[in-house]
Amino acid sequence: MTTFDDREKGFERKFALDQDQEFKAGVRRNRALGHWAAGLMGLQDKHMDEYAQAVVKSDFELPGDDDVLRKVFEDLKGAGVAISEGDVRMKMAELMAQARENVREGK
């Protein structure tokens, strides 16, 4: 095996690891976002967890984060919570940064 082959396999392993970590961080972010939004809507205990799980599932509808943003924003708006789409987007970014850090640290 040549040095080039070794480097290529190393890059492939790193890419796979990065993708796996990003997926895990996205799921954690969505769960945390669901709990945050559920709290704003006044949901508690079992209902809060169920809503968080629904937010996680909503991410599998379309590629990207727009499906999650749309679900959470529309649900908050429907519950009478005065919040802008930008506020939800900022919370998503904040929670994603935390989730990435937690995944990297193995938490």
C-alpha cells in the first residue's frame, strides 16, 4: 500500500467520523430545541419529552434544518408564544454549538 493510499483511507475515516459526530450533534440540538420550545409552550414532563422527540423526527422530512425551524416556529406561533423566526434560528445555532462541543467531549 502506498503513502497516498494510506492518506486517502485516513481522510475517509476522518470524514466518516466527522459525519457521525455532526449527525449526533444535530439530534442532540433538536432534542434540546424541543425541550426549550416545549417549556415556552407550557408543556411539562411526558409531554415535553414527546414534543422533543417530535422535533427530532421532523428533521428527517427534508435535508437541512428548515424542516425543524418551520415545525418549532409554527408550533410556538400556534401556541401563542410571541417569538420571531430569527429568535428560533439563533437558539438553534446556540444549541448546535453546545451539542457539537458535547459530542466532541464524549458527553
